[in-house]
Amino acid sequence: MNIAAYFIEKKVTSWMVTLILLIGGTIAFTNLGQLEDPEFTIKDALIITTYPGASPEQVEEEVTYPIEQELQTLPYVDKITSTSKAGYSKVQLTIKDQYRAKELKQIWDEVRKKIRDLSGSFPKGVSSPMVLDDFGDVYGVMLAVHGSGYNYKDLKNYVDYIKRELVLVDGVAKVTIAGDQKEQVTIEISRAKMANMGIAPSQLENLLTNQNIVSNAGRVKVGSEYIRISPTGEFKDISELENLIVGKPIDGKLIRLSDIATIKREYVTPKKQIVDFNGAPSLLLGISFAANVNVVDVGERLEKRLDELKYQQPVGIHLDPIYFQSKEVKHSVSNFLLNLVEAVAIVILVLLIFMGVRSGILIGLILLLTILGTFIVMDYFKINLQRISLGGLIIALGMLVDNAIVVTEGVLIGLKRGMTKLEAASAVVKQTKWPLLGATVIAITAFAPIGLSPDAVGEFVGSLFYVLLISLLLSWITAITLTPFFCDLFFTESRTAGTDAAAEDPYKGIIFDAYKWLLDKAMHFRWVAVITLVLFLLVAGWAFQFVKQSFFPPSTTPMFFMDIQMPEGTHIDNTYAKVREIEASLRKDKRIDYVATTTGQGALRFMLTYTAKQENSSYAQFIIRTKTREDIPALLAELHKKMHDEYPELEVKLQRLQLAPSKEAKIEARISGPDPKVLRQISEKIKNIYRKDGGLESIKDDWRQPVKVLRPIFDNAQARRLGISKNDLDKVLLTNFSGSRIGLYREGTDLLPIMQKAPKNERRSIDQIRDLQIYSPSSGAYVTLSTVVSGFETVWEDPIIERRNRKRTITVMADPNILGGETAMSIFSRIRGPVEALKLPTGYSLDWGGEYESSRDAQKNIFKALPMGYLFMFIITVLLFNSVRVPLTIWFCVPLALIGVSTGLLVMNAPFSFMALLGFLSLSGMVVKNGIVLADQINYEINQGTELYESIFISAVSRVRPVCMAAVTTILGMVPLLFDDFFKSMAVVISFGLGFATVLTLIAVPIFYSLMFKVTYRKRSEFEGSKE
């Protein structure tokens, strides 16, 4: 079938397809979901278990290890990491990359079943483990709710109301609250008073439990009715609790609880998390979006609903956004769409200048139709508009016009040679359709390792491949269908069309003459040219060692974090006091828009790449938003100096938002082995290496500093005589210093614990511990604690025991100095040798994490698919030419592209990042694609009976315009991406690499072809003259 002729002759069909693409693409564009960054699946679950009173080692041995052992039997497990702290176990399970999101639900169900079966074998006192598979949920809207004169309970009541309303908004999946302070009813009673009145500890607990219990009192038949009996007695308010009768009457008077105790309602202490917004105590309100929604539309609906609810908002309460994803998305997508429009405009302008007005408008129209067609397919497959997919479109722009340029150029050449429009279009499409398809498939295949990579990074950048796949295939389809149709509309035939009149030479002019001279010299001295290219390649390979290495750049959002860590074991109130002090000074800076702080743990996950720090009383995080992102570098520099000078006792880490999945630190050395003391010794040696390098900061390990533990020495013999158990001793100490739960107070749907504590003056100092009263069941009286405790000792213990894949593992972390110009990978290359040179004892091993591991794993997954991808590309070239020698002439040019890549990265001072690697893969496809078009032209000339050397020469000349045009449009289309931090390195690789690859195609391919086929050099005059 003559496709070109069909679309030229069937004009109604051609116009219909054009309108479908125009109208359908426009509608699809408005329907596309919008995100700032692509979604990726967090394939982790947490198993949280509490074991009150247990030491970290007891938690590790009795809780963490059994859970790890049970989980290890699952075939889906990639790795298991765990944290054991006093009374607390956290096991994190990571699933293998090969399992996708739709399979995770079944996997988590199996995990729950395993944990449920295991929980019955835990020691007494261990809670039922919680399996959290939703901790990866992203709360794209995070609001701070605060108000002067309002306490936490007031804020919580209002937030609960807002939560109920917002969850009904279309597109909202979940609404959650963080930072709220739980309430409790506290009974402060002196044990001395209890001793004087002869009240046993269990007596008060039993009294509260029996009085405030919900129990079944049965039903009674009254006439024909059967009525439920509901006795009174439950506490309706605090006053009823105060009037509770305790003990025996004294002098005939009843003793109420309020007579011997202070009863009050207060917030649970110590607090778990404290949130401030610009210095005001706040609650966090997090809103997550449903899957496959337009975030911008949902955000607008949320804003509208919040405005509607303002009439119910108490005066003085404020809802301030810390992060509003829809606004960020709108800004980000708008910028990228602007980049896309700029790139399209640049491409069309280049076409207009170099190909003429008609050709430029024609190819620009084909480009527009191809992009709109891409939107239709993206909408069908639910590919959102976001940084990666839009970046893919911009990268594809230059390649999208390649096929149309070849067809248009062929039609123009045919017309100059006296052919009719129909003949010219039919001939060029017939000649080039399969080579162009092969070249297009090869260009797509070059990106395939991205789409086939199963890890989180591959999932993150996967839409790049799918957008390129769709758009490039559409570009081939439009090139052989609509391009001939528009050529027929736009171009006019010469007066001699269809006659035997002499054809005009289409390759005359100063550019063609210069190229012919250069090609002639290169072909004459071909071995000199080859040696020169090889020398350039060797120099480029040597120079590549000076290129900075990186993984992903930071985000452009004008926001950064400052994490502070006080010595392990610091009370949260002391940490919060330090936070307030630092926060007050930050708020004075006019460059800062707002400061949000969260003490005790991290914030809600408001971005996929943000991982909140787990509960730790010595930790706090500042979320700082600046008025412009240009303010961030100077602010970071000033903060870095300020914190170092004024707060040397703090561990401070300054960090910008990340664009891609990241580790806790950029550089991580993991040491695994059995003995904690040996692990700490090795850790200190590694820290010293880090410090000596001079380019690292935030040097620490994840086991933190050892902490003090007070251990009473229990006199078993004396305690047995008095009927006192170790559990009794523990309960006395718990009640006196922290408070023990002795009942529940019901208030509507809320259940508040009733806690018994000693009065504040009795729990101020550790010195009072010996005088505490403990009840002796044997004597029925109280005795002092010193009766059963012979003394106290202070010991040191590891507050945290980290494990990785069931081995104790200490991770030594560091980050590059944020003010330095070095990347983590460049520093890693320096410190790797000295660290690996450390002699480790038998049974201990070293493993690297951080950015090195992320980059290694991402590259490993890509390179896993790379051999098959390149083999497939080579097979296509063999099938196209039914030859091995012709493909080899093309593929010899691929490694030579490194010359342009190395030069570009060094000149532009850009790092070789993960995106640069993807750029190099795509560049190889572009080089092969251009080579195929040239080699096919050579074969065409040979088949027309032209002599071999002459075929090579005139084919190279005939490909000058299409190859150069394709290169120039691609390179200039990259210009907007050069100003985007995320895509800069990729744009540099493609721009400089393709610029040099154009020379390779037009010079190196003819040289390699002539060498491969042992073609003898001929002077230009020998065959050019014969044409005249």
C-alpha cells in the first residue's frame, strides 16, 4: 500500500485525523492529572511493638529477633532493618523491587498473619504488634492550626470538626492529625498519706476499676416489656471522682479521695511531639489525595471548602499552610509547560530559519499534532503531567521532528529534481519508512532500561520512557501519513515537474561546498582521521575523572530543613526549650516566610521523598520556607556559622528538599558484627577518617551516645520475708516518677487514663528515692524502699540497637559540607579507600549505604536491562541492512560520543548524575538513528547503480541538512532544561554529545563505511565532473 499517496488523495481522511489530534489532544491535556513529581511506591512496612520496662537488649532478644526470624521466611523480603530501644521495637520490612503496588496488599496481609501467629509466643508484658503498611502515605496538604489563647483541647475540637468536613471533599483520601496532646486524669497522692491511712496500693486501683466499670446488669420483664437494667456509678465528671469514698471512716467521718489527693485533668507527660508554627503551639492537619486525581483541581476544591467553613472558625484560630501540594504542582507544571512552549518555539524558529517559511510551518504543525496525540495516549494510560513526563516531552522535541524533516527534505529534493508532489512524497516514504521505523525503535530502546528498571528510582523516572515511547512512535506515524498530506498542501511543483527537463542541483551553496571539501580531506586521510578520533576519545576518558559525580540534585522548592539533635536521653522539654530559643531568632529574618518546628519526631510525610524521623525526645526539626529560593544559599551559610558558633553542643544538619528517594545521610558506612563494644570502636575509627577528610559534617552514628541507667540492687531475701516482689518495686518507682495507670475515665467517645503519681515535691529529686514507701503484704504496712533495696548503681547502656538483615549493624553517617562545592560521590571516592583499609575482626563486615548505594542499585537495575536493550538495537540494525558490517560502521560511533559528553560536563561544571546517565543512554540511540538514515541513503544510491565511493560521498552530502537540522532542533530544544537543576546534567550530555555526534555521523560514518568495505579513495572531480 502506498501510504503517502493514500493520505494525499484521501483529503477528508487526512483532515479528520488532523482534527481528531487537534481537538482530542486539547481535551486530553485539560483532563490530565497534575503532580509536582511522579509517584512511586514505598514498599516498606513497619512492625511496632512495645515491651514496657525492658532494656534495649531484652527488647532485641525477646521481641525484635523473633519478628525478624518470622519475616525472613517470606519470599518477598528484600531486607529487614530494626531498631530496639528501651520498651520499644521497630522492625522495617522492605519488599523486593520486582513486586509492584497492586501486589503489596496481599503481601501485607500475609505479613499480618505471620505476626499475629507469632504474637502469642511473646513474654508477658509485650503488646500486640502493630503492622503499619500506610506510613508511606503522602499528606500533600499540611496545615498548621494554632490560635492565641486556645489550648490544645480547643484546637483539637476544632480540628476534629474540620477533619470531618474535609474528608468529604471529592478527591480526598484521608485526613489525619499530628502534634495533638493526649489528656489524662492525674491523682497526686503521697504514699506517706496512704501509709498513715493504711490504704494498700491495690485498694485504690480496685476501687476505681469496680466503680467505673461498664458491665452487664441484665434485663427485667415489666408487664409486656423487657427492659435493660443500666446501673449508675460511672464517673460523669471529675467531681464524682473527687467524692469517691476511700479507706475506713476516721472519727465517724467519711474519707473522700479529694481529702488525701489532688485530682486534676492535664496533658500526658512527657509529651511525644510538640509542633509550633512561627512560635505558636500548633496541631498539624494532613490531607492526602486519592489516586489518579488532578491534584490542582482537588486543591482548589479544598481551598473552596475551607473558605466555606470559615464562618465556623473561632476568632483567633488560624489555618496556615506549611505545604500545599496543589499550589506547588501548579507552579511547577506551569514552569515546565512554559519550558515546553519555549522549546517548541525554539524548534519552530530554527526550522523557519534553516528550512524556509513553508517547511518550517509544516514541520512545526506536525510537531504540534504529535504532541497533542501524545497527550491523548497519556490521558488514556493515566500518565500525569509532572516534572519527569514533561521533561520527557522536551527531550523528545528534537527527535519528534527528525522523521518529518527527513520526509519533507526528501519531498523538496524530489521537487527540485523535477518530480511531482505525489511522486516525490511516495518515493521518499517508500524509501525511508522502514529505516525511519527502525531508527525510531532504536531511539526508544535506548530509553528502555529506564522504563524496565523495577526499583523506586526506575519507577520515579519511568514516565520519561513511556512519554518518549508514545511520542516517538507517533512522530513516525505522522511523518509517513500527515507529512506527505501537508507537503501536498504547502509546496508547489516546478514548471518542469513530470518532464525530462534537467534537474536543479539541490546541494549547492557555501555550507555544502565547505562540507564537501572537509569530507574529501577526511576520506583521503582516513587513517589520520581515525587516529585523531581515538586520541580524542582517550583524552575524553582521562578527563572524565575530573567530572563531578552526583545522584540527584535538590528540589527547587524554596524550603529547607534544619535537624537538631541533643545528647541522647535529653528530656523533650529541654529539647523544646532549645527549639524555642533558635526559632525566635530565625523569625526575625525578613527573608524567611515561616518557620515550623516539630520536636520529638518528624512531621507528617508531605512529600514522597520526605521521611519523618521516628520518636526521639532529643530530636527536633525546623521546616523553613523562604520568600524566594535564591535566598536559600545565603541563609544556609549564615545558619551553618551561627549554629556552629552559638550551639556547639548540638548536632545540626541542614538539608534542602530532595527530588528523588534518598537515604538518611549522603555517606553511610555500615559495620555488622556481634559485639556492640567492638562495633563502637570501629565506628570511632571511621568517624576519625571522616573528620580528617575535612569535607564532611554531621558526622555521627545511629546507635547514638550511651545513656545512664539507674539500677536498684534488690535484696531478694529481705523482700521475700516482707512479701514484696520485684514487680512491686517496679510499680512503686513507676508510680512515683512517671505515674502508673490505675483506671479509665470515660468522656463521650474519649477514654482518658487515670494516672496515679506522687506529688511534685516528692518526685523532684532522685535523692528522695530511698525514702519512698512500699507496701508489704506480709506485714500489712508500708516500709521504706531502703528496706528491700541495698543500694543503687549507675550503669551505661546502648539506648538504641540497630540491626540489618538480622545482624547488629552500626551505621556511621556524614554529609558533605553544605557550603562546599563537592558532591557526596567525590568525597566518597576519597574516604572509601582508607575506610576499607581498616582491618576488621573476624565476624565483622563493611557495607556502604547512602548515595553510593542508591546510585549503585539504580544503575545496577538499569544495566541489568542494558545488554538486552543494546543487543536488540544491534539486531534491528542488522535486520534493516541484512548485513553485519553496515551496523558496525554505525555502532563504532557510539563510544566516540563520550568526547562531547566529557567536554560538555566539564565546560558547564555539571555533575554526572543519574539523569546524565539516562541522557547518555538516549544519546546512543540518537547517534545510531542518524547513522541508520545515512547508511540507508548509501544503500539506496548503490541500488540505483552508483559507484560505491561516489554513493558514500553523495549520500553523506544529501544527509547534511536533515542530520544537522535534527541536531540543532534537539540541542536548542534542550536550552530551557539547562536552567532546571533536575535536568541540567541530562541536557548538557545530550546537547554537547549530540553536537559532536553530528560530526561523527557526517564524517566518521563515511570513513568507517569506506574502511569496512575497503573502498578506494577517488577525487571529487572524477565523479562530480561526470555528473555535469
